[in-house]
Amino acid sequence: MTELRLGPLLRYADGSTATVWVEASRPCTAEVRCADGAEGSARTFQVAGHHYALVQVTGLTAGTATAYEVFLDGTPVWPPPDSRFPPSEIRTPAEAVPGDDTGDGVRVAFGSCRWAAPPAGGHDPVGPDALDSLATRLAADPAAERPDVLLLLGDQVYADEVSDATKERIATRRGLADPPGAGVADFEEYTWLYYESWLDPEVRWLLSTVPSCMVFDDHDVIDDWNTSASWLADMRDTPWWRERLLSGLMSYWVHQHLGNLSPAELAADPLYAAVRDTPDATDELRAFACRADADPASARWSYRRDFGRVRLLMVDSRAARVLREDERSMLHPGEQDWLREQALDGLGSYDHLLIGTSLPWLLPHLVHDAEAWDAALCRGERGARWARIGEKVRRGADLEHWAAFPKSFDALAELIAEAGTGARAPASVLVLSGDVHHAYLAEPHWHEGPGPDARVLQLTCSPVHNSVPVSIRVGFRFGWSAVARALGRGLRRHGRCPRPPVGWRKKGGPWFGNQLMFLTLRGRSARLRLEQAREDGALATVRESDLTS
């Protein structure tokens, strides 16, 4: 009998359609059958001996919730007969009404950096998992506030920091002394990471019933992925890097990227068509990954999703980089043009603009200034000797956020000001990020002119489930201090760095722990809630704020 190996994951949902992702144990037809009669089916496609399907469900009714089941070759495989969770549901949004502040609005949950939780009953060295806690609350209380979408902002898997169980499994396949050691080596080992992460019972149910949007960050491939041109050259000289990178891109495309796309985008995607039309798509997908490695402009991992009158632009801030020191940019020109087009398209048709980027745009002041200073050194502002020192510091201190790409930092500030100004401006422009293993709110102000009419905020939330060492707690608390700001100004002077177009103030935090942020976007209003996972498995509210008052 065909078995359900992984999933289902509810990925896309609008007023009439949804997509559900599954992995099966062998080739088959996957079906989704809803209690209200909506349904869909798809044949699996094969990659590296694994069998996947993305089922498009049609016939849904806007503003409703319907339970669904998954069948493989006509046999029911989901929900499991002994499930302790409620039936998985597809909830479709009601039609958005401009200016309506009385409805439920759009509810968004987001976070990043989730190291797979240990098996049930095992010791968890990094504390309770915020996704487990969210799933437990939703399963126990059908009336609990439920996110309309879950945004996972990077490091969904850790290819370079695997669990002890995965190390043992790797050791049975190849020697841990052989490069890349305890890190994953190829597509097969990447699948183990997804099994370990998404077969967690609570997370599996949560992802089956709450739509999700995802984007990669560095640990989905390797720590500090694409830090600099010299970093990349050194990695390409290692014998194991190419297979790691290609397998990382291939597995990301299968497990995460496909579900980010709407049915219309899937129908227009030549790679998706080719993958489904060949008996074994491994070579097709590998060729795509090779092209993406050789020319980042050949692949677009960024995407747009509109949730009623809320627009989400999820930005690839890893693979789309230009690393040549004289042209260094977080986004290559085509990607920058795409971001601008999507932000300005139909301006006035959305009330809130969410820009999802795994890396924070606004950082603690000392961190920002250190990254800008280091970028100036590396491009030769203080000569060749300082450039060599700058590269060592950049790698050693992980200085590769937006601030380390000053032109891109400025361009994002300019775009936010343009989109957020004028009669058609949204009520808010919110930059959603993770990566830095703590949470905070920061608000920019523009040095020239009155600044945007929209409320602009950096909202950072991390980790969902990972360690928060004392060094991080102390370092980031200090990074926001007045003393740190003075040190940062000294670094900027040494690096001859121009003043950025915006300054900013911390409006909340830093908060440390396994946590999620929740946004409720209703009409022109926006409310935020930060919740942390407690040892008893519950989520506790740490901060609640009205963002648009």
C-alpha cells in the first residue's frame, strides 16, 4: 500500500482554491477531498527516488472552513485513524471590503530559525518549541484565534547543525570524518532534515491546517551563505560544496518553494511543467539548480502574495546577491526592479505592505554601524591592508545583513518612502525578519523631508526553536545602548561611511526566547502581539501593541 511519508502541508489558499503538498512512498495519484465537495488530484513527480505531489483543490467557497482528507491511489491516508488532533481544515478568506474595520481582517503569524524538536519525551536542550505550542493551543480550543497564514522566514532546516539522531544516520551511510562531516551532503540527507522537522506531530498537524509561506536563510544551506565573493570562491574550492549547494536548492524548490506559488504561477512555470512531464525529474531539477548557482538572475525565489487588502512581498536576501566588491548588492538589478514593481503595482489597492526578508533591515545601532564600516573597509576605503582585515572581520562576526550592503539598504529605504507616501499610501509598511535570535521593534525616521505617511516598522522575531546564548543576550542588549551608538559613530568615521538616509529608534525589546509574532490587520489598523513558549507548553503574551494609532 502506498504510504504518506510527509505532509500534508496546506500551502496556498484564496477564496476558491488551495494547494496541498504531500510526499508519498511510491508513484501514485494524490487526492484531496473536502467535506463540502471541493476536491483536487495530482500525479506524483519523482526526484532522487522520492515522490511528491502538489494538489490543487478547486470548488472552495470564500469565507468558509471545510475539513479535508488525503487519499493516495484511492486509499485514505490522512488524517491518521488514531489522530489526537481535530480534522485538518481549509479555511478560505472572505472577500475584502476597503475600509472595513469590523471583520476579522487578516491574521499573520511569523518567525524564523527552527531547529527540529527532539522526539516526544526526549530532553530538549533549547526549550519548548513555539510552533508546538501554537499547534497545541489551536488543537485544544477551536475558538482560539487562528492565523490566516504562517510566515516562516528562514532556517526551516539546519544543513550544517544537525541533531544527534541525524548524525548517527549519516554515520551509517558515510564516515563522519569525510567532508562535509556531520553536515548534510546531498538531496537524500536533506530529506532526512525535513522528515525530522515536519513529522513532529504537532507541527505536522499545524502545517496541514494553517497555510504557510516560506523563504530560505543561510542555514538552509550553510551558515553565512553568500557572505562575500572571496567566501564563495573559498567554498567553491572545497570538494563537497557543489553537491551541498545544488541539493539545498533542489530540496528547497521541492519542499518549500513550490507551495509558495499561486495556481496561476504554477501553471505558467516551465520548470514545474517539465518536472511533472518526465518520469524522473532529478536531472531536470539539478540542471535548474546549476543555472541558479552560475547565474542568480536565472531563478527567482522571491514572490508576492495578496491576502485581501494586505500585500506580502517575500524577498530572497540570500541567493539573489551580487557579491563583486565594486558592485556589492543584496539584490541583483532584476530582483531590485521586481521588488519595486510589486510594491508600487496597484498602489492604493492594499492597506498594509509586508516586506518579508530573512535578514533584518534595521539592526541594533552598533551592529549596523559595524557592518557599514566593515563594508567600507572591504571595498578598499582605507587601503588594501584594511580590506584584508575587513574580510576576516566580516566572516568572523557574521557581518552580512542589509547594512553590509549599503546601497541596498538605502534603496530599500527609498522604496519604502515611495510606496508609503501620498494619498494612495498604505496605512503601514512592516518589514518582517528573523535570523538574529531575539525579537524587537524599531521605527525609522527619514533625515530629509517629512518621511512616509505610512507607519513604518521593523518587526524582528527569532527563534521559533533554537538556542539563545548569553553572548547574544548581552551583545544585542548592548548594541542598542547609548554607549554602543557612540562606538558605532566612531567606526563610521574611520570607514568614511556616509550617513544612512534613515535613523531609527528601538520601540520594544529586545526579547529572548522561543517565540512568534502575530499581526492582526483589519482595515487600516494593525495590531501586534509577541508570544513566547513556556515550559508548560503554553504561549504567553509578552507584548501587545497597536501599530497604527
